[in-house]
Amino acid sequence: MNGEGVVSGIGTRIDETGTLIRDGGAFYLRRDLGGRYELELHRTPVDLVEKRVRLAGTLVGPALVYTEGVAPA
């Protein structure tokens, strides 16, 4: 996992855009600002994989986001 350029404060609110990617059984946001977040998701947004999305959530670990919402950007 590449955490370069990722916000580091646990509990930080995240509202960013990027490309939703899937790697094995995990989902990631390839950030427009560089780096990527691993996503902890409630549902599997397979229809948005490899598309540009807006992500809302909370940072719960180094480069790990508890995702509250993923929508097309």
C-alpha cells in the first residue's frame, strides 16, 4: 500500500476525489492529489471500479479510510 502524500491524522474527515481501484479483495482510492487510501466499505461498489469518484469518510488508520459514501465524481 502506498501511503505517500496521504493525510496522517487518525479521525480526520476525508472528502476527496480520485479513481476507485480494486486489488484482490480490497478497494482503494487512487487520489487525485497523489497516493492512495485503502477503503473499509459497507457495500461493494463494483459498478464504480476504475471510474472517477468522490469519497467521504474518516481516516481510521495509516492510509485506511472508513468509507461513509462513494459516488461518481
